[in-house]
Amino acid sequence: MPMRIKPLISIAIILIIISSVSFTEASELTIRVLIYQGKEFSISGNSLEVSIKNGEQLFIKNSDRVDGRVNSSRLSIKIIEGDKLNELSLDTSSTIDITGENISVNGNNYRGSLRVIYRSNSVIIVNILPLEEYLYGVVPSEVPYYWSKEALKAQAVLARTFALKNIRNTPGKDYDLDDSQNSQVYRGKSGEYNETNEAVDLTRGEVVLYNNSLASVYFHSTCGGHTELPENVWKVEKFPYLNGVECGYCNDSPWTNWEITVKRDAWEKTMGNGEIDIEYDGSGRILRLNGIDGTRMRSVFNLPSTLIIGIEVEEKDVLIKGKGLGHGVGVCQWGMKKMAELGFSYRDIISYYLPGVTVDAYRGF
Ligand SMILES: [Zn+2]
């Protein structure tokens, strides 16, 4: 005879299941950051434990140094253990996991552990560490460590949100983010300061949310007076909290006003020699000039921004006058600095540039 669970018991079971579902807090997550790509590396540290997977597994304890070099489709490895030297030659698709203390890669110090992956005639090194410790190495690379505390806290929350968005977007890859401006700049332990570590700790686990989901956060150095819509820069979707705001706070930036001179020949090669015809967007930036996208013009002539207020064509040169530095989308970092000095909290600053968002603990959305 089949067993039947009484309704009360089944309700109790459901309640137990619901109460046992725990959220993943941001502070519990680890992140994998690409920190090196090339053919030659040197890793040093104290009491390194080296685990090599190359068909079979090899484990070497108490090493001081692991040097590697790719030649003739092999990865030659030297593992130095006091005065003992282990030399190995590995096939492509081998991996080396390294843990230990005071780990340094090519002279730069890192927290957490390393994974060296040898594939397609080149090596990548991935630093694996808790998200919060990764942020210690990001915040001072994005803004100066001596800025006001609320500005550093705002940057910590933005960097955490950006990282989590990217962790979610990279299933099946060897790493979640790289350490360059393609993601956000990360310099490991070598780049850390007490002030920025404290800003990370004071905002532990907090992220920018919109309708209970992670917001798409962007930031840039100096907006020059008005922030930009993302769809004008990257042709991406619109976000209600990225509608562009007026910013009267970034006038202390060295990039408030700038002038760039380009050779007239080079200018005409890209922009033509006809009369200048400009289409502006709502933030005052150049959307198109003589039919060329403002973003393309910015990259060809290496301009600080597309917020251009004057173009003077001279006999041999073209003088371009503009305002601001960066794409202009989202939070203006020099504006954030000033708002913090004026007494605004990190939450006020984030809500000013991203109206409608909230700052709250990440619960694994
Ligand atoms: Zn600004």
C-alpha cells in the first residue's frame, strides 16, 4: 500500500526546505582574475604548494619559486625548493595550481591562489581569491586612495557590482575578469592602501540594485557637466537609471577643459575637408560629425571625450577644445569626489548619478 504523507507533515517539510535555502552573500564569493598572458613567468613565495595536472597529477610541497617558459610547443617548468631543482616539460592543456604565502607573479604581489593554464602555445595565469580581497586591489586603481572616505566607499560598491555582473556572465570560462581597463584595473596586493581596504570593509557585500537585480554600473573620470546615455556610446539597451544627469561637481578635475591639436592632414583623412556639420546628443556630446560617429572620432584622434565645444581649422592643424574625460556614462568620479567633500554619503552619491537604484546587500540574485 503506497505511503501517504499527511498534509501537515508535507507543509512542515516544505517549510524546512524553504528555511534551509541560504543566499550567497557577495562576501562569500571567490573571483578568478586573469593577471598574465604570455610565454614566460616567474612565481615566488613562501611554502608554495604546487599541484601539476598533466595527464597525471604531481604534487610538490614547500617550494620557493616556479619559473616557466614556453618553447617548441612545450612548457618548461623549474620548481625551486631550497637548493633542490625539479625540472619538468609539460604538454599543452596542463594546469598548475599554486597556493602559499606572499605569492608574487613577475614581481607583483597577490592574495589568494594562482592557476597557471598552458594552452595553444601560451600561458595564462589566473588569480583566484575572495571577491572582497579582489576589491582591495581594484578600488585604489580606479580612484586615488587619498580621496574622501565616502567617495572611496561609493567606488567600492560600484566595483563590487561591476565584478558580480561579470562573474555571472562568464560560465565555462577560465576566468571571470581581466586586470585591465577592459574589465576594471586590478593591481593585486601591490596596489593596496589601508584607506581603500577600509572603504571595501565598510561596504562589505553591498551592491547597486534596480528592481532587486544587479544594476549595470558604469563610471568614468570626468563628465564635464552632464552624464551620457549608454546607447550613445555602445549601442546597448536603455536603462531607466542611466538617463543622464546634470553634474555641477566635477570642476576640480584636471580634465574640466582641454585642448588637443591634430594635424590637418590626419583630420581631413578621417573627417573630410567639407564644412563641419555636427549632430549633438542630449548631453551636449558629439553624436556625429560629418556623418562620422563621435565615438569613432574620439578613438581615431585619441580625444579625452566627445564633449567638444570648439573646433578651429587652421592652416596646418586642427585645434579641438573639449570638456571631460571618459565615455561619460554613469557615475562621474571627479563629481563623486566633490560630493563626498560636500558631505554627501556614498549612497547619496550613487543615487544622484543613478536615480532610482538602491544600495543593499547582494543575496545571489
Ligand atoms: Zn561630472
